[in-house]
Amino acid sequence: MPEILSFFAVYLTVFIFGMTVMRLGMEMLAKDKIKKILLRLTSSPFMGVVAGTLLTGILQSSSAVMVITIGLVATGLLTFPRSLGIILGANIGTTFTTEIITFDISNGVIPLLVGGAFFILLRKQVFFNIGCMMFGLGSIFVAMAGFEQLASSIEKLTLVTSVFNYANELHYVGIGIGTVVTAVIQSSTATTGIIMSFLKQNSLSVDAGIAIMLGSNIGTCITAFIASIGTKKEAKLVAYAHIWLNLLGVIIFYPFISSLGNLAEYLTAIPDVQLAHASLLFNVICTVVALPFIHLFSKFIIKLHGANDKNLSPF
């Protein structure tokens, strides 16, 4: 058991390292354009969604976009109501990575790593950035292959077997698992990637995988909440809104987990792709439902968490 857990920790570290390096390359390519895009494309909630989706797709991290958004609100460059569209878009953009890691590029992993390392060693900044993106993506696929190899061994552990049995029978257990694991490792994508490995081994049902994925949407809010500590009231509202939007989305979707699973199974027969599609569908549907009520939601958050601050405007 210690050996299995050690390997699991190593692969998890490689996965998060890959995400960080790939995000670094993409972020450095975009440079100051990221903040400019957020400021320019938030004139309406819909444009905020577009900006949040695009930038999260670029940075491969909804948490990074949330931290940037909180920073902009804290400095007064962006108002709280205009940040709500970004939050919804970030939830959609983070699903791009889960779709990417379902691709089978086993023959291309070594070229990605070698090519990435070569570009990193070059002096030109643009090559360095491209190298980071390639090496990071290669590392992610190495970690995914490792998770898949370990899945069959991990599922045989008594504790894991018991937890999986509960998760397969009770959806709220899966949501709890996803919430806790994501809060600890601070990456909903890593949580989803791990679950994909178990889905391939048929250790978990698609419904259980979806429940854990829903929980990861709650757990990922911890990063934005931590980033808001010590900031002004309006910046804290961004973190609160992130929590409420994700929490309400999970609560509303909870009775329809099986229906979402059936739809994912209709779209594809491949378990890990089913989970990736389910994640995308969940976040898109939540955004479409929430977008028309975004101003009412803004008032709700201000009333609940900022009622004593007369300087806060719901518009």
C-alpha cells in the first residue's frame, strides 16, 4: 500500500506540475493582454462569459482566472457585477482541459517532452513559452498514463473499494469526495483526470464519476476564497458569488445526475470521454440558465454578503 500511494503522489505531482508549466507558457504568451481582455470584454454579462471562457481556455485554470478577477476588483478596475460573467465563463473554459486529456496521443508524448525541453533551452522568449506548453502537456499525459496503470491496484484496497461502493450507490457521497479532494489538491481538472482513470477500469459508474465531478466544482472555489482574504468587500463578493454559483448549480443538477449520465453515454461509449462531455454540458447548461438572472443574482449576493456597505451597486 505505501508503494502504491507513493506512486500515486508522484503522478499527481507530475500532473499538477504539467498544468502549471503549460499555464506558464500560455500566460507568458498572452502577457498583459489577459487583464486588458477582461477589462474590455465585460461590458455585458454575455461578453464576460466569452472573456472568462477564452482566458480560462488559454490559462488552463479557472482558479488562475478567478484570482486575476479578484485582483482587478480589489484594485477598483473592475466592478463586482461585471465579474459574474467571467465566473460563468471560467467554469466553461476549465472543461477544455478535461476534453484534451481524453485524446489518445501515447505515440506523441515523447516528442512533446523532448521537443518541449529543446524549445525551453532556446533563448527566444516565444520558443521558451511554446516549449513550456509542449512539455507541460506531455507531463499531463504521462501522469494520466500513470493514473491508469495504478487504478487497478488502488481499487483493490479495502478502503478505496468501500468508498467506491458508497459512491456508486449514493450520489451525495461522490459529491463529497469531489469537494474534499479538489479542496486539498486545488485542481478540479486533476480530480477529474484521476476519476477518468477509474472509469476506464469500470471501478466507478458514470453517474458516480459525474457526482465526483460536480463536487470538484464546489471544491475548486477554495482557491478564489483564499485569494479574497484581506481584500476589500467588493473583491470578497466575487469569491462568495463563485461559491454560490457552483453550489446552486450542483444542487439544481443533483436530481438529474442519472439523466446527464444517460446523455453522456448517448454521445459516446468511451467512459472517460463521457465524463468530459458531462462536465462540459453541466457548465454550459448552468451558464445558460444563470445568465438571464445575473443582475438578480448580483443583488442577492450584495444583500447577503454586502448589505452593510452602501457603496456597493447591483449594476
